[in-house]
Amino acid sequence: MRFNAWLRSITMLGSMLLGAGAAADDFPTPPNTEKSTETPMDPAEVCRTAKLPPGFALQVFAAEPDVQN
């Protein structure tokens, strides 16, 4: 009896994982809704010119064109 429940759980988990992969392929690319026509500030310059409290640091982990608004 326990083996059947375990086997059912594994089968259901496998089905969910396979189904999630297929759904991700169909997801459309979101449109760029940024209305600004200006070029964004260079991320390195943002880090260099930002005013932060003592003890805080600013670091770039994502920037355009990899990230869009």
C-alpha cells in the first residue's frame, strides 16, 4: 500500500516538472514599455555617483539591455 502511494507521488511530481518545462517555452517575450527616448545612465557611473549612507555599498547585478522596464 505504501509503495503505491510513493509511486503515485513520484509519477505526479514527474508530470508536473515536465509540464512546467513545456509551458515555459510558450511564454511570450514581454514588450518594452519604457517610454523614455534617452539613453540610460551607465551602470558603473550610477554606482560611482550614488550618495549612500556611511557603511553602505552599491553594486550592479543586472543592467540593460539584459533587463527592461
